[in-house]
Amino acid sequence: MSARSEEYTLGVEEEYQIVDPETREVRAEGGQDVVERAQEALDEKAAPEILASQLETMSPVCSTLAEVRAELLRLRREASEAAAKEGRRIAAASTHPFSHWQDQQVTPKKRYRNIMEEYQRLAEELLAFGFHVHVGLSDREAAVQVMNRLRVWLAPMLALSANSPFWLGADTGYASYRMQVWGRLPSAGQPAPFESLEEYDTLVKALVASGVVAEPTKIYWDIRLSEHAETIEFRIMDVCSSVDEVVALAGLSRALVRTCHEQAEREEPYPKARPELVRAAHWRASRDGLDAELVDLEAGRAVPARGMIEKLLAFARPALEESGDWEEVSSLACETLEQGNGATRQRRAYERTGRLQDVVDMLIQETAAEGTGST
């Protein structure tokens, strides 16, 4: 493997729901005990989040998708065992089908109290769960140019991952309602392209100086440069209940970074889609997922979702083949196209019985499943 290949390391962060197995609600009661048990088992790879009903896990740095899969299975297994010892369950999805934000409790940490004070009702309603993929790239100047090129590929990534159709007991009509909840924050969304790292850093400093964000880590763009590691961080995707889906999206994230990095090194032109159109593309992916059309930002028009995913795979294919990931990632992505994403599976589960509790049970089962990937 070349030195350049070694640069594109992977790290995955997932936020899980801590669920009461009797009511199937996310509950703050016992949440801190679940987090502490998970931390005993996983050390620094488990952490609390803003709500006491959330548990976050972070994989170590991985070099291959086989490592990503193994770590995901380990993290989910340990999190599930920690929850079970406290009479709770773990579910992976970006919203809960019926729990109410008014019933939640903030984790008693100064950082989280400050977020609540900053954003008031917007923060109170953030009963949403995140999934982030970090791809290693040590040259931050190059990373900014990669970010510019990645903007047109984020909407199909969201569509593949969409897993939050229900909110407060009703179908929202969105495949990813998390995007609508989270997108209301002033530092969310996707910025315009940057000419340089200096321009990126200047904007971040201006946002902090404006008082809109307290520190750079509270800039919640759909894709950003990490403040703690030499990585590009994808934040656009929903939490996936299936490990296979997580592995596919991690592989696609790395292939996109590598492809865009190599294009930037060759100084190839790229589509500079206007922010308004990018926002529209993300909204369309959030609403419809894979069930209708997506916006092709390069062509400037709507296309069938399948066609846009196939275009994404074609763009990433050389990098996927170089890393030996093409067969696995393409087959898993095609499986999602054929069988539906998480939002589709949640709706099917509800249609079978008319009970949102059964949707939660399905999410718990999928979260604990071992997956069927080739690694």
C-alpha cells in the first residue's frame, strides 16, 4: 500500500438511543448508568451526549473496512451489554418514533448546559442522533479543496443513510427528519466553497467572534475539518441501524475524499453549485430519500434516485477498486437501493402492525445484528 493510501484512514462515531424495553421510549432514567458501564468496557471509546438518553461511541482509527466492521460490531455489542445490565436497550436511528423532546433531560455537564442556554428551544427539541465518518487527510489546505468538491455528493449520501421518518408519534413525510430538526441551528448546513484554508479559518473565527458559536467545535456543518484530528468529517448522514449500511457509507466517504483529493492535486475544475441549490438538494434527499428523485448538482436538475446513486458509485469506483473495497461497497449500496434504506424499513414495520413500538423493536434488533458483509 502506498503512503498516499495510508493517509485515508477511517473513524466512525455513532450516537445511540437508550431505550426502555417495556415502554420502548428513550428514557433519561438509568441513562447515566448505561454510559458509565459502557465507559468501563470501552474506556475513551464511549461518552455521554447532550441528552441523558444518548450514548456515543467512537471507533479507533481504522485502515480497512474489515477493521471498521469489526470495531462497529464490538462497540455495538459492548454498548448493548452495558444497556442490558441496566435494564435498557440500544437502538441506532436518527430520531425516535414517538418519544417527546419535552420528556428528556440534559446531561449535567457545563458544555451541554451552555448549548441549551445558547440555542434555547432549538436545542431543547434536538432529540436527534448523529453518525459521523472521519477520513484522514493531513494537509488541511488540500482538505479545504476536497471539501469544495465533496459538496455535490453529500445529498446522495444522506439519501442512502436516511433513517428518521417518524417524529412525536407521526410519519413526518420525510425520510430524514433529523436534517430538518438539526438544520435549524445557525451553524448547520453547508457553506459555500472556500478559496483557501485561510478563508476557511477566517470564517470560523468570525462565527466565533459573532457570538453565534462559542467555539469552532460547535460549528455543525454537513462536512467540516475536524478541530481535534487531521480529518475531514462527514456529518450529513443519519444513524444507520444496519452495520452493513455503516460500512458502505464509510467506504464511500473514504473513496470520495481520495477521488476529490487526487482531482484537486491535478487542479481539475469542479462544479461550484450555488448554496441555494445545495440546500435544495439536501432538502430533497431529506424528504424523499431513495423513493423519488434527487438533485444532480453537477447537471443542475432532478434525476431518479437510483441514477444519482449509480453516478456516485461510478465517480468513487476507481478509488474503491484501489483500496479493494469496490465489490463490497457497491453490492451493499445496491442492496440498499433494492431493499430500501432505514426509513423504508421503519415504515414497512409500522405498516405491518400499526404499532410504533414494533418499529423500535425492529431498530433494536437491527442494531444488535452482526451484518452480512463479505469482510
